[in-house]
Amino acid sequence: MKAGFILYGFRIGGTKEPEAVSNKMEDRELIERFIKGDKKAFDEIVERYKDMVFRVVYRMLGDRTEALDVSQEVFLKLYGSLKDFRFESRFSTYLYRMSINFAKNRLKTMATRRKRHVSLETPVNSESATDHREHIADERPDPREAAASHELRDIVWEAIGQLSEEHREILILREFESMSYDAIAQVLLLDPGTVKSRLSRARRALKEILEKKDVI
């Protein structure tokens, strides 16, 4: 089992490997069935990958409503483009890439929307902030520790939201999805060496933000 990224004693990732997905051959069988006209095969694909897609999109966006909307967009796009999938990579890699790209596009839309409609005095939506907690491993030895842990998680998630898109996506894939450097390289279309250096810069950037918040 891979431990999450530990930043001065605070684990921001989970302790478990990501949910197992079926192997490439099983994905191929479902995709081939769908291409031949079996619409139920697509339902099976959605059921298999919906949690993964939502998880990645949600962690990129930090907003449940936006993440649900984007997840639907991902699968609508997949429905129309699946016939063109050539099995040159794992299907899960293809879907991770699509999810990341859709989330990045939505981030741009959200940023534009905020500039137009949100003043600097607008209070933070507490419901949106606390939603993050459901997607982080939570062991509760006692209520006081749990409360302190929740507060710290909120601070860390806020800090992650301040990272650049490229730093955010690579932290999500490595520390929350527990992906190998090679797998991340395939998703982001980078070489493994670039993945390692970018991950190092992302961790350093997160550390600097948390230092300014007097968390570490």
C-alpha cells in the first residue's frame, strides 16, 4: 500500500491504492460491444469509471456541483468519441486525460465567472469547503483530533486550490490517485523525468503556501 504524501506530518493522500479498474482486455470487450450497437455496454463503462472521473474532476475544481456537471460532460463526450478509441494506451489513461482536460477547461470558465460576478468581499461557501472532507481518508481516534484534522485539511485544500493547474493536476494524480510516474506521464503526455521535476516543484509550491498560512 502506498502512503499519501506527508507534508511535515500531515498526510494529504489516502492510505489505499485507487479503486481497482478492470483490465485492458475487459475494457476492450465493453468498447467493442458498444461500437457494435450494445448501448448497455456503455452503461457498464459509466458504472465502472464514474467514481474515478468524479473524484479527479472534483479535486481539480473543488466544487461538487461543477464536478457533477463536468463529469456528465466527460461521459457525453466519451459516448460520441468512443468509436475512435484505438487502444494505443490503457482506456483508463485515456479517461484520466479527458477528465483532467475537461476540468481545466471548466476552471477557466469558473475564473471568468468569478471575475464578472464575485466581489472580494463575498464570503466563502462553507458547504463547498467542507465537501472536500468526504474525499480524504479520515481516521478519527477522538473528536478533538478529528476537529483539528478537519480544520487542517480545509487549509490544505484551500492551498491546493491556489496552485497552478499543472501543479494541481500532478499532485492529484500522484498523491490522491497513487499513480506511478510512468502512468502520470502517459496521462499528461510528458516524459517521466518531467513528471518527477514538476511534482517536486508542486510540492515545494504547496509547502510555500502553507508556510505563509503558518501551518508549517
